[in-house]
Amino acid sequence: MRRLFAMTFVAATLSALAACDGPSVTPPIDFEAERFAEGERLVQNCRETQCQLLDLDGADLEDFTDISDLTHVKILMVSYTGFDDLSDISALTGLTELHMRGTGVSDLSGLGAFPNLTLLHASDLDEVTDYSPIGGLSRLTELSVGAVQGNSISYLSRLSNLKTLLMEFGQIDDLSPLARMRALETLEISGMAVSGDLSPLARIPNLKQLSLYDIAYFGEGGFFDLMQPIEDALRSRGVEVSNTAAVIVC
């Protein structure tokens, strides 16, 4: 009985001492480390399975040259990661899709390594000042791209197979290259400043859908007055037109 009492007393004492230490504290989660660990796991799994799609969105890598041997990959997704240099993946010449929105890439000349691209998502690239290398991707059918102030979009008219185009964030001073895009079917312009002649929008030969969102218009005349005959002409051709309220800049 004395032994049982002693054991009970010791247990109670230890419990009381633990209570004095306060509640246990869960260590903070290191989200950055988790992203890198997830990236490494995804790469290793892709290497083992010879995957064709490598989705690193939401993950990250310490060094993107680590995936340069994954030449079996056709679709690469590295949006919102630390990816910043196309030369790191230049060996992946078989890529058909590249998603790199919101990365640190500043030089697009490396796109020449990927002649088979049919889809490119390259918006939110704050460091890019020259988008013209995209014009060399003749097989593109879908493009999402930003536009910096004063940067010409003339390169777009070289994309003879492009069917879907999203342009967002930046400024367009000349829309005329759009009228020369014979394959273009879907055009969305979002969050951009636009100036000059709007009539090229009505002259895109095979357009099926036009969406304009949050446009700031710099030009003579009222935006809605200028757009109304354009929208009427497009709708008469069966084009679906969506136009949210624009910010008119005098």
C-alpha cells in the first residue's frame, strides 16, 4: 500500500510540475522550408515517373538547374516561385507549355530554346522590358503576357497561329498589330492603359470573343463613344463582347 501511495504521489507531483511550466508551445511552421521540401519531392517524383507535367506552382527550388535533366517534361509550371533565369531550363527543348507568371525572369531572349511552345503564360514579370522575343515562338496558340509602358506589341503580329491572347498590366500605345492577327479568336485586355486608335479591335479578322476589363483610356474622345460603334460592328459579326466600366483619363 505504501508503495502504491508513493507512486501515486510521484505521478501527481510530476503532473503539477508540468503544469507550472505552462502550456506546451508548438514551434512556428517554416513555410519557406516547406515550399523547398515540396519542390524537391515533386522533382524527385517526376524524375522517377518520367512525368510530362511538372507543376511547381506553390512550391520552390533552391536551384532550378536541378530540373535540367528532366527532358521528358512537356509542361512546366513555375509561376510565383523563385525562378528567374530561362537559361537554367534551356535543356528542356521539348516543352510545349511554360507557365512562369509572377517570377523574377527579366530576359526573355532565352525563349528561343523552346521552339515547340504552344502555350506561354508570362504576365506579372516586373523585370521584363522587352517582350519581342516572344514573336519568335511561331507555334504559340495561347499567350498571357504583360506590357510595359511604351513597349511595342508589334511582335504579336508574327504569331500567325495564336488563337487566345490575354494582355494585362501596362500600357498599349498602338493596337494596330492586333488587326494583323488572322488566327486570333479570343482577346482579353485587362488592367491596362490604352491610348490611340481603338478601331483595330474591329478589324481582327476571325475574332470570336473580346473582353475589356478595367481599362484606363488616354486619348481624344470618350471611351464609350469610341467603343460603341466598334462593339456594334463586332456583335454584327457574331463576336461576343464584354466591357466593364473603364477609367477615363482626360
